Amino acid sequence: MLKPETIAVVKQTIPALQANGETLTRHFYARMFRENPEVKPYFNPAHQQAGTQQRALAGAICAYAQNIDNPAALADAVELIAQKHVSLQIKPEHYPIVGENLLAAIREVMGEAATDEVIDAWAEAYGVLADIFIQREQQIYDAQEKSYGWQGFKQFTVARREPASDNIVSFYLEPADGQPLAAHEPGQYITVKVPLADGQVAMRNYSLSNAPGTPYYRISVKREPAPAPDAPAGAVSNHLHDHLQTGDSLELGPPCGEFRLDLPSEENRPLVFIAGGVGITPILSMLHSALERSSKARPIVFIQGALNGTVHAFAEELRLLKEQYSNLQLHVRYSDPRPEDRAAGRFDSEGVVDGELLDDLQAGASAKYYFCGPKPMLQHVNKLLRGKQVPADDIHYEFFGPAEALEA
């Protein structure tokens, strides 16, 4: 428990954090990578360069300060971050490194305003938060050992690779030791550990796109181009596309993630999945599970958004599911179709997902929604569903990358 005077001092720093949060976190990361370069493999350089990691941390620090006397309000955020930490093998010994650099960054950025009283208060507050994470993460590690039979990284073999679209390749991964795989929770991701050409090691999370219970894990990786002329392309995605072949080995961490399908057996109200681009990967795994576990009376709607036919992933797999399950309604919407897409009838409608489409598919406020895709799509769909008075408990989504709020 934090002392009342500590809570009061932390709350007094909120205006300064709101005004200087990103400056503070940029300074923090630069300092930590300089003083403790051993932690650099835990971070995605693209997120650092784009500033999304810094913005996410700044938001988290402000949220913690604002809820310092009510940490239960941050339970969802703590779970999301704890799952991510476990996926990257963050351990208790890493927390002092972060704490030391964070407190030093506060002192260096805030200057005279960072009095000894402020630093002592934040040191105590950080210690309490670190203990919360360490305890929850140990629970997740223990659950992984019980559910999947391993912690850390384990050798897998690429059983096969196949294109899912022009920019997505699926890798089918089987345990090198031949041991059976426990079924993952639909929506979860695994972590791949990749040695790069420059001698560095990188870790990245990829959602599992296969049906739970198969004898393999399938990750479907989009080749990430350079976001700008002076920015690097996705190092790990391009490495996997260019170098990972059938028969090669890859180290994987066990499944993680809080974005999971909640499917009470007695529930028959409509279930709606909305996928945009490579965001289809966790949603497709959820769809397989929902179709297998739901009664034939439950309406299931799957809306897939894509630019055009070149990047329309898993078209054949979805077509076969539609043929197999009479309660599945599949709708494909292209935002910029080519003439050949129209001629081949590869899609059902044009534009973005809108209220009229949901009405046409009879996906209303009584349905349960799961969606994943690019941030603009997530913001649009979230706003659309809130406008349709869909309860917050029935809206489930996942960001790829550092978590950011969809609405103020």
C-alpha cells in the first residue's frame, strides 16, 4: 500500500506529466538503451522510430498517476502489458533497470521540479507497480508451463510455408522434439526469436491463425515495407519472408495474450467478426473455434476488408468454411478493387465497413463483436458500434503494436 503522502505527491505531478510525457519517455528510452543496451532486443525499433512506443508509455505513466489511489481501474491495461512482458521473457531482474532509468529521466527532464520528495514518491509508486506486474507475470509463466508444457523459447521446425496473399506468407510450425501441442486459446499470439544478419537477435509477436487443436502452429506474416523513404522496412517480417524455408528451425515462446474468444456454451446471440488486412490472423483462429463450438442455430457473421484481390488473404479457406457451415455468413468488402476483381466476382461490396452493411447482415446491438486490423479501421469500427449502442462488454478488439486508446 502506498502512503497517503506519496499518493498526493504523485498526483501533483500529473500536469507536468501531461505536458512533458513524450519528452520524458523519449529521454527514458534513449538513456536506457545507452546505459543498458542488453535490453534493446525486447523492443521493436520501428515502434521506437515511429514514436508509438514512447506515446504508449507516456499514456501509461499518466494513467497510473491519475489512478494511483485506485489501481483496480487499470486491471485491463495491467493484463495486456503483463501478457506482452511474458511473451518477451521479461523477468523480475529487469524491473530495477527500468526503474533506475525512469527515475533518472524524471530528474533530468523535470529539472528543479523533480525534488527529492517527487523522486522518492515515484520510486515508491514504481516499486508497488513493479510488484503487481511481477506477481501477475509469474502466474502467467506458471499457467504456460501447466497448459503448454514449456516456458522460454523452444525449437520448432517449419513444416511448410505457403502464400496467403501477395504480401502475407503462412508458416506451419511443428515442435522439433515431436511432442504434441496443446490447443491455444483463439486470439492468442506466440513470440518468434530471430537471429538477424547483423548479429542481433530480435523478438516479435505473431497471432496464431490456425484452428486451435491442430498439430502445428500457423503464423501468417505480412511483409512490412518501409513506412517512409528514410525509415527501415520491417526487419523480422522481411527476414522471415526472404530466408525462412521448409525444414528450417525457429525458436518460439508459448502462446500469450488477453485478446481471447469468450464463448459461453449456452449463448446463441449473433457473433460478428470483422477483419482488416493482416488483422485477419487472430480473427480467423477465433472463427474456426466459434464454428466448431457453437450450435448451428447461432448466426455467425464474418466481414473481411481488403484493398483488392492482391492482398485478399485466406480467400479459399474462408470459402470452404462457408460451404461447410450453414450458419456462417461471409461478406468480403474491397476498398479499392481492380477491374479484374470485379470481373472475377472476388468481393461482395465496395467501401469501408459501415452501419448500412451491418444492418444488411443483421448484425445489430444484440451481437457480440470481435475485430482487428489497422488503427484507422479499429477507430472507425469502434465508433460505429458505440453509435449503434452496442454495450462496451460486447466490443472486443486488438491492436498490433503498442497499445493505444481508440477514443479519448
